[in-house]
Amino acid sequence: MDSFTINYKLLLSLFILVQFIIIPGSYAELMPNEQSTAILQPMGPSKYQLFEASSHDARRRLAPFQLCLPCKCCAAATNTSCTTLPCCFGIDCQLPNKPYGVCAFVPKKCDCISCAV
């Protein structure tokens, strides 16, 4: 064997040896301590909203749920100039000629970018 092959094998063996002996010791402080009783809590902004309940309404109030989906939008009352745009759809449970409890997704406004507003 030539000296290059011997040096290569020696270097490879040394590299593997370092991986098993030295590097796991440096990870010891990163590993969780099993005796630790730290409580983890989520970080980041949280938004809480309170809704005032009226005396005649015993149901809980939820924040509005809206989706941005494509719909057909027409200019004025004519159907001649219509285009497909993203619309904000919301849940409407006060539908005319429908019994109580029947709800549907209905478009609220055309050309929305996000329904958060």
C-alpha cells in the first residue's frame, strides 16, 4: 500500500473515533435534564376576545368565521358584466324562507384580499 492510502485510512479512522468520543460530550448540555420540572408554555401573541352576553341570549357568541373563495361578481344589477373574483363568504343563519337553524355560506363582499377585515 502506498502512503496516501494509509494516511486516508488513518484519517478516516480518526474522524470516526472523534465522532464517537468527543462530539457526544458537547451535546450533554443540550439534552433535557430528566430531573427538571420546568413547565413549557407557548410563546407568541395570543388574542382573546370577550363577548358580552345579553340577558335574553343564553347562547355563547363566537367570533365571525369567514372564508375567501371565488364567486361571480356583477356590476350593478345587470348580469351582462360579471367576473369571477375572490369573495368573503360568511355564515348566515337568518335566511329568508328557511326554518330556524338552517345556515349557509353567503358572499359578503367581492374582491377581498383577506377576510380578516
